[in-house]
Amino acid sequence: MSTLLSVENLHKAFRVSSSRPGAPKRLLKAVDGVSFTIKAGETLGLVGESGCGKSTAGKLLLRLIEPDDGIIRFDGKTVTGMAKRELTALRRDMQMIFQDPYSSLNPRMRVGDIIGEPLIIHGLAKGQQVREQVLSLMTKVGLSAEHFDRYPHEFSGGQRQRIGIARTLAVQPRLIVADEPVSALDLSIQAQIINLLKDLQQEFSLTYLFISHDLGVIEHVCDRVAVMYLGRIVEVADAELFYSQPRHPYSEALLNAVPVPDPQNVRQHQILKGEIPSPIDPPSGCHFHPRCPYVQEICRQEYPSLVEQAPTHQSACHFSSEVGRFRQSRS
Amino acid sequence: MSTLLEVSNLQTFFFTGDGLIKAIAGIDFTIDRGETLALVGESGCGKSMTALSLLRLVPEPGRIVDGNILFDGIDLLHMPEEEIRRIRGNRIGMIFQEPMTSLNPVFRIGDQIMETLLLHRGYDKREATELAAELLHKVGIPEARQRLKEYPHQLSGGMRQRVMIAMALACDPQVLIADEPTTALDVTIQAQIMDLLGQIKAERDMATLLITHDLGVVAENADQVAIMYAGLIMETAPVKELYGDPRHPYTRGLLACIPRVGERRKRLVPIEGSVPRAGAAEKGCSFLERCPETFAPCHDKHPPLKEVQPGHWVRCWQVQ
């Protein structure tokens, strides 16, 4: 497979005002030197807890937020520094699905118009063609023709997410950034949408960046996984490798913290100490060191770079080879 | 173990401009001392409304129209408002999903914890301050004494949830109602909070009503499980039995559709259709439209609960 998207050393910091009035504004490094690639046709999962910068990273790719530094390349073209007109054309190829199906659809527009709008904006169809294409898209995502003239409030969360997906597909994108696309949905509906996204990927050869905090969902959707912590990627690996043998202590802790729906095999969780630190003032050295069970002196001083530990497996940890030690000694 | 809370035929309806909504259409359950009952269901199934009904906090235009709630032998539904106020937050504690909406943003954390102690326990201010600091320490908040002087916005989500737990525990409740206590939290913090609740429950022999949609959290923390759908309990059983031998098609569907960690599958098995609005079906089984296993009786009448094993009840025509 060829590389469709590559990101090098991406940076984005926000100025945030201090809680004390009059104090100077401080820098929140939301994305702090992130690099990764996505191959055509694959799904890369971006996992992390709230505030780790995963959503910001997704928006930076489409330049919905402007990066401070770094290079984004899509299909050989450099997205960073691209002029506005060119960027508009490129956005046909790169689309986004949002988490909240309640706030991402215009409540005053009919479903047919919501889905058809991008076709008109990008000049892909007019008149009767628009209606035809919209109806065909609606069928693809599991909506029926009778929904065409209805308004978003008449739909459930799952159906609204289908509307959002149909709108995304209208411009025939190649890459879709899906930001927590099933997190707001009920359990029985999540599986419907996950299956739909997988079917559409097959049918239209889509490439996904799938952003989620849910490790179960990620495992069922993704070919590769990247884990973010406080603005940086700490591990990237093939999904199978990641789930069977994580190489970063934070990934290990995340996997261990997920409650397992099997009362016959209730395991002891390795409870991670402490809170997720503020990204405004991250810990020195490796950002994870205050919570890490493997911590040594060097971790407090030096940030470990992301290096290849095994083929298709990178992690940023001074003691990557030791990860799993605690797991083994426990069982 | 003895029964501490007994709910029978509870019905809570909403009398809206658009008609009658049966949010809770007649449910029964009991919780023993020291036991955790998990009430599981999707949005609108009535699980949160059950929690509010237990405390008689159902918002307008809702009303409890029928049923009985016995708590330690006391009839909660028919006592005067003043008396239930003495039980609420005192003998029955509550934790809600979003701590930011349950904490008052303009009061210091210390004052909010102390309020229950001053109101229900008759402590003086100094004793209450001492105890509040002790409680914060107990729920794992460092520098408890300084934190008492802070406001809710100065704390992280996990810390706020700990404050809520400290408030709920202040009066040493016999029953704790925890409505989605970790849903708004990150998974590493969720593990910390559930661990804390488990410790407290063991120490105090406290009964817990755990309301959640997360079947992982249920498996690890509940003794008994009740599955709710459209205002009714569809299946209830001890936790191992429910996961090991689910009898209701809805329970089976829920267990099948979870994307589990460590079990990479090609395709998930969803439950078709959409989650019904509160109290929809009038005729036939409320799960009818989404059920893969319907037959003739399902269309006519709603099935009653039937005991298929001791302590394992199922509301489905297939087991009748």
C-alpha cells in the first residue's frame, strides 16, 4: 500500500488565559511534535484520554485549525502552506465525521438539503442530479427516501450519525477523519454505525483516521493504533501487536484499566496513580513519569524519542523492553 | 443477607402536552445489605428516572402514580415530604454522572460537604470541618484541608467525582445510588473511582444501586443485574448467571454487540432498529420491533416476568 497521508513534526499551541485575573497568558501545547503516516485504504486509530490532543490533531490534518509548525502531505501534495483555493479543492478528498450528531447538523435544514449541500458547493451536481445522488447516498447509509424532507430533530442519534456520514460521502472523499463517531451513541446503535463505516470503507476504498478513547471500538475498527498522551504520540503499532504486547507503560495501563464484560474472569486492575497532568504545565522529561510504574531517574530528565522497537512497532519509552514485567509478575 | 430496599410495581408517568409517557411502567426489585444491584439500559429506558423516583425527586410533569418503596421497613412513597428529606442525602446517598452540574459552582467544596453534616447530623462547624477534611482524604484527595477552601471549577473531573462521593458518604448512608458515576471520566480515572467505591462498600456493608450502560463496569462491580428496556425490567439475575446464561433476546443482543478488548472480530452483531423513546409500546412486547426471535404471542400482549431459575427472572414469551 502507498502512503496517502504523512504528518511530520506537527505542532499546535493555544494561548490560554490564567485563572488568576491579570496573570500573563500561558501556552497549552495541544499537539507537540506529532508524526505519523496513513497508508491508502487502512484505518489508523488515534487513542488517548481527554485533553491528550487527539481531536486537535484530527482538525489540523484538514487545516480546520492552522498548525504552528510541521508538514502535512496528502497524496504527494503539501497541505501545509497551500493557498485557500487549492485547499478548498483538497477538502473534497479529506472529510470529517464529528462526535455529536445533535450539534453537527443544521436544525433548520431538511435532511436532503444537508446531504446535498456539499454537492452544490463543490459543483459536483445540479438540479435533478442532486436529488438523485442524495437519494442514492441515503440508501447507502441505511436511510430511506421518505426521510428526505424531514428535519434532524425527528431522528434518533444513530440516524443523525447516518445523515452526517452521508453528507461526508457526498463529495467522494478519500480520507475521512472520524472524531469519536460512535461515542455519543447507545450501545446497540454503536455496532450498527461501526459496521456501516467498515462497509463503506470496503465499497469506496476509504482511508480512515479513527479518533476514539474506546479501546474496544478501536480494536474492532483499526489496522494500526497510535496512542497519544499530553500532546505526543507515545506508541504506534499494528493493532494486533499493540493489543497483545504493548510497548509503552501508558498503553499497558490503558489496556489494563478497561473493565472486561465477563464476571467469570474479573481481573485485578493495575490502578494508575494520580491524575492526567495539565497540558499547560506538563511534567519534565517523559510526560508520563509521575504515573509510571517503571520510572527511573532518566525519565524525569529526558523525553524519550519515538523509536522502532520491533518491525511495525514504535514506542517512546526509555524502558520499552521492560513493559509487561509487572503484568507477568502479577499473573 | 437481609433486604434493605424493596421496590414493587413502581410506576412513574409523565403527563406532557403530547400525551402520557410511561417512563417507568411497573418495576420490581430488591437490594440486600452490602449488595450491589446494577440497573442497565440504554438512553430513555427509565433507569435514571428509577433513581429519582426512589428519592421522590421526579421532575414535573412527572409523577409516581403507583407502587411501593420500602426502605429498611419504612414506606418512602407515603411519608410526608419533611420526613423523606431526613432520609435523602442522609440514609440514602446519591452520586450523579456529571459532577459539575451537581456541585454548586459558587460555594466552596468544604461548605458543600459540611452542609449535610450540619443539617443531618447536628455537628457544630468545627467538628464538621474536621470530618469533611477526613472524608476528602478518605476518597483520595491530596491536601484535603486546602481543598476544602476551593471551588468546584478548580478541580479536575475525577477530583469532582471524588468530592461527590465524599458528600454522598458524609452521613454514612445505608444505600448509595450511583447514576453513571464514571461515564464522564477517562478510563484510567474510572478504574480509580470504581476501586474506591468497592473499598467503601466492603468497609461499610453499604448497599448500592449502580446505574450504568457499561457492561464491563457491571461485570466487575455488581452482584445482581437488572436489564431495563422501555420502562420495564426485561431480565434480572445474579451477575454470573446473567452473563453466562442470558435468556432475553435483548440481553443477548447487548452482550453480543459490545466491541470487547482482546477479541478481534470481523464483524459486530448489532441490535437492529433504534432505541425506543420512553414508554412507547402499548400493545405487545416493547422489544418486538427489534427482536430477532418473535412469534405470534409477542404481537398481542406484553409478557410477564417469569422465574426461570431461582433468582433469574425473564420477561419474554419464549420462556413462558
